[in-house]
Amino acid sequence: MKIGIDARILTLPEIRGMASYLLFILKNWPAATDTFFLYTEEDPKPDRVDCPSAICWKKIDCPPGNRIHIWDWFALPRALRSEGLDLFWSPANLVFPIRTTQIVTIHDTLLQEKVRFPRRFDSFYYRSLIPYLARRYVRHVITVSRFSAERIHQVLKVPENKIEVIYNGTSFPDKGRAVENKPSNTCLDAIQRYKRFIYTLGAESPWKNTRGVIAGFKLLHDIYPELGLIVSGLQDRAREEMAQYCEKENIQNVELLGYVTDNDRNTLYSRAEIFVYPSLFEGFGLPALEAMAFGTPVVASRAASIPEVTGNAAILVNAASPQEIADGIIRLLADEALREACRCAAYDNLRRFDWAVSAGLHRDLFLKILH
């Protein structure tokens, strides 16, 4: 197969959720006979891609203006007319008005349900036009959970028979392996301030609920005064906002870190007493599985797809309530038998998620649609 991909997410400064998804699918692709054409607007970054199949990068320049939409509507469709692709795959929630057989991965409906756009045009584009394009131009939608499949059907009005649920895999095939490389000084400094610490991933988006987990941590101080909370992944604006919130509420023992390397993140996963995943809306919820892979007990939100992904291997709470977050953490800290039960359940739960299986199911679907 000759497969085109919108690969712009691979040229971003940071590799986050959807880019990691694409990289893992390519790395585990089961057929070396296929060829991938990776279309970008910025300069390619071939060192990021490990794939058994042939990779051909295609940089498509775009005229000035509203660059995202001009690239989507004109630059990419024009470039594809002469490529002779078997199909085109969009892995990051976007849909294109192209004649090539198109498959799109829609991870969630955040853009339609949660994101507040400053411009009316952007709101129209993502909430009205993208759903229309998905119904008009897409042969099949891949999504990553049954929760997301239901939301895509309800919100985007895509027929159920055009939606395929393919779970993500876990990022660490050697489940629970020790961190081999030395973490950064910033990471070590944060860890060494506390004998025990809780770890969470932060973001400025309100549905990530970073403030909620910090508020829950405050309620633990009288019981565990030496316990720390480390938050990583915060954008500069979010770090400033959370620092101000901690100062205003007199919340102590909180370390606010920006984007960290994979190795630093893995170190934090493996050394934390508990990982807290307080998100209020997720299409999948990979960080909870990543923490489980390192043997770290998880307190997670009961919202959206998270219970589907964590199964019975996490303590689920109403993460909109700081008190419930605190209670979940206390349950685990106070009960070694419960922590061990979570670790055992996590081992079984992780077996449901395998990148090689996921990549194989992607290819099976592609072939099915072509034939």
C-alpha cells in the first residue's frame, strides 16, 4: 500500500499524545512492503520516526494567511492529486476535502465539546465544518475508545457503521522496567526534596483539572505534612497561574515543572508513591496506563473514557471534587494491601493494550476498505 499521512504533528517542538500515537503505530507497522508518505508544512524530522516500512517525507509549502486552513483546503489537496496514493490517513482529528480514499483517527470530541475558540470562524470550522467533512469525505473513522465512538456518533453525526474502535497500546513493552538513563538535575532536585511524593501531569486546559488535584493535595497536608506533589508538563502560562494559586491558598510542597523528557517522566512515574490522573474529559487516557506499567498505583477520574481504560486497576473518584481526590490518595497511602492489589490488577489490565496489535488492526482496516 501507498499510504499518505498528515504528519505535521511530528514536526512540533514537543511530542505529545497524538504524535506519540502516530509514532508507535509506525514503529509497530506489520508490513515492510508498504510505503508511507509523510506530508508536513515545516521541515521534516526523520530522526523521530522508526518504522519497518519505507518512509518518504513530503514538505508542502503554504502561502501566507490562515496557514492551517489554507494548507488543509488548498495546499495538501493540490499536492495529492498527482501522488497516486492508495489511501490517505489523518491521525490527529482533522479531515480534508480530498478525493483520495480517506481514513481519519478522531481521538475525542474535545474541539467540538470543550474548547472555547476566540474567533467565530474557528468555532464554525471545528464544530460545524469538520463534522460535515467527516460525513462527506471520510470512508472510515478510527477512534481509541468506546466512549469516543459514542461521542463521535452523537456529536459529529458519523454513522456507527463507519466507526472502528482500536485501542492504543502501552508505551512501555517491558512493563515495570527500571529507568536506565540518568534523569536531569531538575527532575532529581524535585524528587530529592521529598521522602514521598505524588505525581501528576498538568496542563492549562481546564478539563485537565490541574487546579483540582492541587486543591485535593492541600487537604492532605495535616495528615502527611512531608508529602510532596510534583506536576510536570505545564506550559509557561499554566505554571505561573498554578504558582499564583498555590501562593494564594498557601499550598506547600508543590513542584511545578514544565515539559519534561521521556526519561524524566518515566523516572517520576517509577518513583512516585501514587500517580493521579484527574482529567475530566479524555478520549483514551494513556498516562494512567504508563504509570501502571511502572508499578505505580493510580487514582483516576471516573469521567469519560478513563474507567474503560483503567478497568479495575485504579481507584476511581469524582475528580471534580478535591475532597474525593484526597480521599482516594489517602486510601492508597494508608493501605499497602490495596496498593499491591492495584499493581496486580494493573498487570492484567495492561495486557489489553498492545501497540503491535493496534498497528495490525489499523492495517487490517486499511486493506478491508481498499478491497
